[in-house]
Amino acid sequence: MTNAKYQAKRLSQSPDSLLGQLNRIITEYSEREGTELHRAIRDVLTDVRHLCDIRKFDFSALDRDGYEVYLQELGGMR
């Protein structure tokens, strides 16, 4: 099973997970604003950067950590 298929299954089985909530929020935002989904995701990433600034978090460090977790999850799929 590919990661995308696994995550889609996870999304359908756990709609209240963080992934499910993000999917719902981004989809609703995209529909409300009349924007394409990939642009809505870009906007979310932009706003997460703003939140990091507000909270004085290092976005780049968090992004690197998140990418490492992502790679570990991909490795677990093999």
C-alpha cells in the first residue's frame, strides 16, 4: 500500500484526527474562497509561518523536524 493510500484510509477511518480536521478546514476554506485546493494549502502554510512568528517558534526548525517525522512514517510503510 502506498503512503497516499494509507493516509486516505486513515483519513476516512479517523475524521477527527489532526489530518482529518486539517483536511476539512482546508477543503471548506477552498470552497468558501473559491480557490484551488493547492492554493488553500499554500495559504495554510503561510499562516502557520505567521503563527510561528507570533509564538516565537523557529518555523524552519519545525519544518525540518516535521520532514524527518514524515520520512520516518514513509520508511514504516515499506
